[in-house]
Amino acid sequence: MPELPEVETIKRYLNKAIVGQKIAEVEVLSKKQFSGRAKDIRGTKVIGLERRAKHLIVNFDNANSLLIHLKMTGQLVWTPRANADLPGKTTRIIIRFDKGTLFFNDMRKFGWIRILNKDQLDQELKRYGPEPFSKDFSIKYLQSIFQKTSKPIKTVLLDQEKIAGLGNIYANEALFEAKINPRKPAKALNQKEISRLKQAIVYVLKQGIKYEGSSAADEVYIKPDGSAGRYQQHFLVYQKQKQKCQKCGATIKRVNLGGRGTFFCPKCQV
DNA sequence: ATTGGGACCTGCTCGC
DNA sequence: TGCGAGCAGGTCCCAA
């Protein structure tokens, strides 16, 4: 599912494709997934893209922005010219530029696109926790949020208001990397574990970006050119239940935590 | 207040 | 073989 590395990959791709282009038209096929007035961006030029948590932000030269959330099955597919495959049956919103078209596909209709002005955008994004690559994402900060709760550490990692950008895949992988059991209460983590976890989160997210995101078996994430990411080839626990741990040979377990599939090595992760 | 669970959707898998 | 139940997961919303 699109988490930080997937959205970051899309951002980098679209940064090359659409910066400097003008919006010609916005066509909304699924009304509930779109809000705002298309006329507020029609004819304006894209000046840059940003990512905040799992959101993609497209900024225009009139201080308006598109705020995009792909949720689980959203895709952004860019085509410079007419393409017989697009729009497809899951295309929900079509954004036409001078030279090319951006298709927002979303099988399950959970994702959305909103048009916001600067104030609305800032208001909307301020509630999210620190970005894992920022200096605010410190051991001291993690200590302060972990000590406040006895929720399982994995549940805390998925809370966007505490840490921005982690989803189920990278939370599982980071906990394996840090050798921490996902069910361990957050407040039970010691300094050493918190330090390992912080490093592991940064590491797995960077790996995710390096391999351009995860397009696992049941994942619909693709890059804007329609090709797949490759991080799924580097999963060590996610969807590896019943397989052998690559570090110790024990069998990877799958449990349910907060309604989410949770994967870990019972021997490596204590 | 915090926390847990259902709702939102659709397509796929699994069991009867 | 056919069909329905269950599942998948990011986030919001409501209830205990």
C-alpha cells in the first residue's frame, strides 16, 4: 500500500513530468473522491511537488494545491500522450495538462483529491507527527511518545499523528530490523531498543525509496509510468508467514494486531 | 481520555 | 463448479 516510500517515489517521478505544466482540465468521475473547485487551478502552472506523511501535494503558481491521498489502492498514472489503456475501469479522476494526462485510479474508492489554498493546506497537515527523515524525529521525541502508552509498539508506529508515513509494510520490516516484538508495549522499550528502532525506521524507509516502493502480490501500487516497485523483493517478514527467518531460520509468524496483519520472527524479535 | 472496532470499498481467495 | 463469507488495509468516526 502506498506508504512514505511509495508516495516519495511518485513525487520524484511527477516532479520531472509535470512541473512547469499548466492544468487544462479536471474531470471527476467519482464525485465523493474529489472536493474543491476545478476553476481554482485551471490554467495555473505546477511549481513543485511535496510529500507530507502519506500525502502528495501538487503546488500551483496561484498558491493553491492539490492534496492527494492514495489510501490503499490509489494509483497515479502519467501518460504524455493518448494511451489505449487509459482511462481504465478504476479511473476516478482525470487531470489533463498541456502535454499529458494524470489518471487517478482507485479500485476501492478510499483515496481522494482535494483542492486547497495555502491556509487550508497548512491547517490540514499540521496534525501529523514528525517526518522520519527530519531532525524532529529524535530518540528524545520517540521516548516521549512511547512512555505515554502501553499500546503495542507496532500500533504506535502506525499512528500518523505520532510518526508520519509508516504503514503496515514498513512498520513490520522496521520492527524486524530492530529486533523488537511488535506486541511489546511501547512504554516497555528501553533506550537501546528505541535507538535501534529509530535507525531501523530510517533504514527501511530509505531502502523502500531506493527500490522505488513495494508492489507486492496483492498490492496495487505502481509508479506513474505503470511499472512496479521492487522493495517487495527485499521483505524479510511482511507476508512471509510460515517461511523461514533469513537471519535465524525460525518460522515467521503472523498475528493480528489492531486489525492489521502483523508479521515477525518469534526468535529474533523479543 | 483513551482505546477499540466498525465503516468505507472492491476484488480476490477459500471453504462448503 | 458456484457462491457467499471473509479478508486486505489507511483513516475517520463513533461508542464504551
